[in-house]
Amino acid sequence: MKFPKVKVKRDLANVKKYAENHELCQVCGALANDVHHIVFKSRGGDDSDNNLISLCRHCHQEAHGTDSREVRGELQRIKGTCGLRG
């Protein structure tokens, strides 16, 4: 049986605050459209600043594309969080 995901307001507030403070894509410098979880929440990632990165639409699609494992490594390098699981 699957249970619906319950979002904690504190976590949502942190993601929103992160987006407000990071208006540009942290990969290419374009206008950011999305906040991406480097380690997916389904894999144990959280909503801490170390696990969030602002991305434009193109870079966000790359982060979920066929080379997502390599892209995740690059995002971790950019954030300086190479020790994150995932």
C-alpha cells in the first residue's frame, strides 16, 4: 500500500527560500526556473541547502536525463558536497 507524500511545511519553506536567494542557474548562469534535489528525496535526500541547486529548464532536464548519474556528480562538485549519498 502506498501512502501519499506528506510535505513538511518547514522543508517547503526552505526550498522556497533557496529559490528566492538563487535566481540564476548554478550550472550555466541562465535564469533559474527550478530548484533541484541533487540526491532525490526518494533516495534519502533532504531539503537542506547542501542538497539543493537552482537550475534553468535545460539543465534540470539534463539532471533527469539519461546521463543523470554523471550530471549528479557534476552538481555535487559545483556545490562542494561530494560526500552526499546517491
